[in-house]
Amino acid sequence: MMNNIEYDVSIVIITWKMRDLLQKCLDSIYQYTKEISFELILIDNCSNDGTVELIEQNFPNINLIKNNENKGVAPARNQGMKITKGKYILILDADMELTEDSISQMFNFIEKKNSCGIVGCKLIDSGGKLQYSCKRFPTLAAFFFRRLEKFSFIRNSKTLKQHTMSDWAHDESQKVDYLIGACQFIKRSVIEQIGYYDDKIFYGPEDIDYCLRTWHAGWEVWYYPFTKIFHHEQRITKQKFFSKIAVKHFLGINYLFKKYQWKLNRYNE
């Protein structure tokens, strides 16, 4: 599993039908990431929207993997992770946009925090609001409530607030249960110990699973709020509740709870 280290960070991005947002993401990475060496690995999940042509014409230094079908999130990320040559691996969504040297700042944080296996920074949505990107491990009720949060009584419920950590100011570094997969900055030692994402999860809770396994292996997961990245989140499972991708998401949730015998916590009991 160990590759020859050639970069400080390997940035792994998967994309599916996000050509314009992806270009904004890539431009911002090159603009703001100056203090560390990095490679960019992009996995296109059969977008058929001009993404491949964009990369080949404008970003020739990117290591591009072209899938002939949508392989899902975890399997595609694993494709990229397996060829990385960085000391750290940054999993980043294609709809992210840097406005400062956030990658270098996360690099500096995890370099100094030996116990930290994964770190993620503050995420801001397109409207400028804080996104709840670090969370407590969910109950089944919390997963259900997340699909209905447009209703104020659900959004303000104790169940949802506890899960999303919306009762916390998000203004200090802190150990957290998990970070959403839009931004997971991972120490290579963690990958060597626990492996890759669970590719049985097509889309959904692969980020929860990976942080769970990180905690169970004796590492910590940290939230670092002193730099921010804009996340132009698509929220496709909430836009189309009964879509094919939403069904795959629900199947992933069911698989996750069964895998851990319905007990999602930091300690491997």
C-alpha cells in the first residue's frame, strides 16, 4: 500500500456532472496552494458533460482517471487514493472553492498534532453561512430528521441539533466524531493501518464509516476552524427524495448500521 512519497499532499477529487464548479475548484487550488508541494488526482465518474475535455485541455498536469460508468463515491475515491504519492491525502469535493491557503493550514495543523489521523477545516455554503461539516455520530432518527430539516420543528429539534453540533460555536479546534467527506485531510499512516473507504457504500455514509474506523484504530479526528473553504453543496439526495441516488444513500445508511451492529461510537466495543 505504501507508495514512494514525492509530494506533501495528494489531492483526490471525484466528479460527476460538475464541470463548471470543478473548474472553479481547480483554479482556486492552484491559486492559493503555494507553500506545499501537491499532486492532483481527478476521477471522472462518466460525467459526459465536457469535464474530461476541460481537464485534458486546461489542466494537463492532473492525473485523470476516466471511468466509463458512475462507480459511486467510495469506489472512485479508492481509485485515486491507491495511486497517491503524498505524505498526506486530501479528499475534496468537486464543488469546493478555496479563498485562502486552507490546504497549507491543514497540513501545518496535522503535522504538529501527532494523535490526529484526519482533520477538516470550516466549510461555508454559497450563501455565506456556516455548514455543519463536523458532526456527532448519528442515530437512525437523526438520519431521518436530516431529510426533513426544511420543517422548523425538525430543524430545531434536540435530535438534529445534537447530531449536527449546531449547539456549538465552531470557533475552536476540537476532536469530533466525524467530518463530512467534502473535506477529509488524512494522514498516510491511517490509510496504511485501516485501508481505504468501504467500497460497498456507493454513496452516503462512507465518510462516517472512515472516521469510525480511524477512531477504532486509535487515531483522533479533528475540526480546525481557523481557515475556511466555500462548499457549493449540491445536496442531490435532498432535492430528489425518491431518486435513484437517494435510494442508494438509504441503502448505504442501512449497511452502515448493520456493519456496526447499530452502535456508532468512537470506541470499538
